[in-house]
Amino acid sequence: MAIIAILISIGLAAFTRAQAQARDGQRQSDLRNIQGALEQYYSDNNVYPSDPYTELGTYLREVPKNPDGSNYNYVGGGGQTYCLTADLETDDSPSQTCPIDASSHDFVITQSD
């Protein structure tokens, strides 16, 4: 009986990690989709939006949210730069820094002219 309990706990841990990795992949994909919309917005307006969740409706049917339900982190830099960030559940690599506000996150997409 103890062996079965050990095997179940190992299987559950692997399943939990696989779910976290799937959510992390979704976060990275979402940020790349938002990045594409930000670049289209910039192409049309010569400025990046101050808030992608209210200003990208023309470019994305719905701006993706983090799998936990919250908005992704977005820091605008005077309309000419931005930082789009997410914290991952399974990333073991060193944190990256947003150059606009010096915050550290696991996954950072930046744009600066």
C-alpha cells in the first residue's frame, strides 16, 4: 500500500508541474500576441498605448489575461517604449529586468527606439 501511495504522489507532482508548464507557455504566447498588437498600434499611431487593456481593442478581439485571471504587467515609457512582463511558475533561469522601471520578472518583452 505504501508503494502505491508513493507512486501516486510522484504522478501527482509530475502532473502538477506539467500543468504549470502549460500555463507558462500560455503566458509567453499571450505576451507575444500582445506585442504584435502593440507594434500594429505603434505603426498606426506613432506612439505606444498607455494602457493596452483599454486601447488595443481594434487590434485584438480581447487582450489576453494571465491564466490566474489578472492582467499582465505593462509599463509604458512615454509612448516610445514599453515593457511587457510575466512571472512564470516553473522558470528556473535568472530574472530579467524591465529597463523602464527596473522591476525583475521571469519573462520580459521590451521595445525601445
